[in-house]
Amino acid sequence: MDSAKRYAPATLRNREPIRDVLRDVLPRHGQVLEIGSGSGEHAVFFAESFPEITWQPTDADPDCLARIDY
């Protein structure tokens, strides 16, 4: 496995609208298990957007999981 991170261009387009919906439905504190995290870009963005929530990214693909920044 090389050290290059994966990049999903759609993340930049949809992360803010998704965050806005999550803001209305997530509790103020707690934990989220994200299934199918892929590149991990959403997980990083949402973890920064919701600092009182522990965001746990997961993925069945070991290559994807190894590239996610925790």
C-alpha cells in the first residue's frame, strides 16, 4: 500500500449540505459509527464540525481504512 490518500471530488460538493442536515438530526453529544467511510474525508470534516461527537469511521476495505486519519 502506498501512502497516498484517496480523494473523492464529490466530498467538497456535498459535505456542507450533509453537515447541515446532520446538525438537525444528531444529538449534541454522543458517538457516530460511520459505515463505508471510503476516503475518510467526510469523517474528518464531520468530526471537525461536531467536536462534541465522537466520530468513528469504518470501512470493509482494509486499504480504505488504513488511509483514514483518526
